Amino acid sequence: MPVFSVDYRFKDESRNHRFELNQPALLASDAAMHLLELHFGDSENSLIMPNADAGPDEIIEQAGQLGLTDIRVTHAEG
């Protein structure tokens, strides 16, 4: 299963997270959604998450408004 390394900033702090996903590629917008779930998934306010029909640009914008910026995805060695 592919492993993706995601470098990003969360509230101006550099961070990295690795995702092992059963898919051949990971777009920045998909990584942003995973990061939103990681950082805000336990939030009682579901309004934080983008709508189910949100496009890639809307997801990136929502992530940025919540402090998730500079999202870069690379393949990592398993």
C-alpha cells in the first residue's frame, strides 16, 4: 500500500504526517481533507468541514482558513 508524506504548516508551525492509503496518488486537496479530519475530526462543530460536494479549491481554501497551509505531498518509502 502506498505511503504518502505530507509536509504542511499548521498555525505557522511546520509539521509532517504520513498516510498509508490504498490509492495510487494523493492530491493536495485530498491531503487537506485528511489533515482537516486529523486536526478537527473530533470537533463538535461539523461546520468546520467542507461540504461533501466541495471542489479541490474550496477544500484548500477551507483548510487555509483553519490554519492548514503550504500542503505538499510526496511518495514516501514504505
